[in-house]
Amino acid sequence: MLSNLKAQPADKILTLMAAYREDPRPAKVDLGVGVYKNAEGVTPVMRAVKEAERRLVETQESKSYVALAGDPAYADAMIGLILGESVARDSIAAVATPGGTGAVRQAFELIKIANPAAKVHVSNPTWPNHVSILKYVGIEAVPYRYFDTETRGVDFEGMLEDLGKAAEGDVVLLHGCCHNPTGANLNLTQWQKVVDLINEKKLLAMVDIAYQGFGDGLEEDAQAVRLVASSVANVLIAGSCSKNFGIYRERTGILMAISADAETPIVQQNLNFLNRQNYSFPPDHGARVVTTILTDPELRADWAAELEEVRLSMLGLREQLAEELRERSGSDRFGFIAQHRGMFSQIGTTPELVEKMRVDSAIYMVSDSRMNIAGLNDKSVPILAKAIVDAGV
Ligand code: LMR
């Protein structure tokens, strides 16, 4: 029976990771998967994470099951981090999930239960796994215009026009900050217009927030999701601790649901049910580390400070790369790199030129020309700039 299986489509980000590993060239540059690397090319364990883990090893007395929704203290801490005081705690249902991807998957399944006819409107482009999971769970993904390949900013008029065609009960999937893959983001005035449209058309808003703290700061990056959560009737939020706590492999995420027209306990019970069906109890270690950090003022301050260093180093690399490209190309056409925010920028070139840079200069970026800025350092910036200009981007 298993002989009926056919090969599944390859994930382009993970395929690139494997190709990079196999490349013997010493000067290769990995700008593929979204993982932060410091100047030495290492993805470090953050200081506060180390300390929280040390405390856990010393004090944790049991590894017994916790609860289907995960530890309530984790939900409280994450709701505080992402939503602040924007929404009353008792109107939020929340479950811990295996990473942000787990939250995205559970959100789509909840949508499927609540409204099997709903379509999910996704930015063009979006994180490829959004589209892949939607297809897998049997929900139609409808792209809306987002990235303007001329300006490398947001095609806001196009976005509103496309979302205006959504049907009542459909879902709009938005990136809370640091848009993946483009790095181009809405400003708050534009977010307000999107919220108005969502309300007018009676749509559900789903916000994926996986990079809080990587854009303009922890609080600044949460402003859009807080606006949506406090002003749209039905909201799903998929949050991730992978990047901002640097605990990628611990799989630590959260799904929140806020509804003005449903009873929170019923929504909560559905989220618990989905956890039970898919993996039963969510992973606990990463969640406990995060809770330890967020509830201890000293650890929290140290974590926020280290995260800020990471954010500023990425901004510095953006500036350096934009400047290096300005000099080498003799034009300002790469200025957008310094304007983009988050881990990624899409330089907006063809898969052929991306491949040319891989073959000629050992530069690994995703075929849609997304590059992970956090994969750069002082030494690789000039190599990349040269490769971009030499390839004729
Ligand atoms: C990425 O976009 O590179 C990250 O979100 C990692 C992943 O799972 O794809």
C-alpha cells in the first residue's frame, strides 16, 4: 500500500539548506533559512535562555504532562508580550503549539471547522509554507497583491483592491511585522485601512507574528497586531518564539483566538481539541524557558537587551549592504534594503540570476530572491554586493 506514495513537492527553503551544506567552497554565504547568525557565523543560545535553562534543571521536579493548552502561565506571558493590554485576557483563547508553524497549522484547522467554505487570502508573496499547509488541509489560498517589484515596497492600492473582493467569512492572513519573504511592511495608517476593510467586509483577520523584536523594537513590532486584535471581531494570532528567543529547535509557539461573537470557553475547548487530535500535549521545555524569562524582571531585561543587539546588528548590515551596493552599482536602486525591516529582504530578481549567484559566487538565497540579512556579516557583505552587481541584478 505504501507503494502508492508519490514524492512530495520539495520545500524550497529546506532544499536550499541541504544544498548549502553540501557545497565544498569555503567562501560560501548562507542567506537561506531564517536563522540569526552572529558575526562569527554562530547561532548562539541567548544569555537569558541559558540562565532560564539552568534554573529549570535545578528546580524542575517533574516532567509529567501539563495541560492540553500548555502551561497557563506561558499563555499569560505570551499574551502580555504580543498583545500587551490591548485585549481583555478573559476574551482570549490560547494554546501552546509546536513552534509558529504548529500555530499556523492549528489556526487553519480551526478555520476549516468553523467555516469549511472560507478561503484564506495570502499576500503575494508569502512564506511558502503558508500556501503549502493551506493546500494540505484543503483550504483555498487566494493571493492578494502585496510586493511591488518596481519599488520593492508594498503595493498598497493593489492590496486593498484585491482584499475588497474577499467574501464575508473569508480570512485575511497578515504578517504582524517583518514580512516574510519581502521585508516590506505596512505603516500604521495602512494597517488601519486594512482593519477598516476587514470590518466592512466582515472578514476574519489572521496575524502571523514570528519576528517580534527584529523590526523596529519589541513594542513597535507589536503595534499592528494589537490594533487588529482590539478592533476586529474575529482574530487568530499565530506567534513564534523561535527567532526572538533563538530557540528554533525547541518548537515554541502559541495560537490565540479572539472573538466578539463566540463564547471564549467554546473556542478554547476547540483549540484544546485540535491539540489533542494532532499531538496531544504541546512541547513544554521551550515554553517554560520563555515563561521563566518573561516573568523574571532581570532575565527579561537581559533578554530584551540581547534581542535589541541582534536587531541593531541586522539594521547595521542593511545599511552596510545598501551603501556597498550604491558604491558598486553607482545607483540608489538598492536603497530599499535599508528601508526593509526584519530578517529578510527580497531583492526582486529572477530565479535565473539567483542561480547564477549561487553557481558563480556561492551565494545561497531562496529562488524568489529572498535573502536572510541575519546570515550576513562584515566580511560577507562586500562579497554579496559584488555578486549582486556582477550577476547584473
Ligand atoms: C524561514 O522562513 O526561513 C523560517 O521561517 C524557517 C522555516 O521554517 O521556513
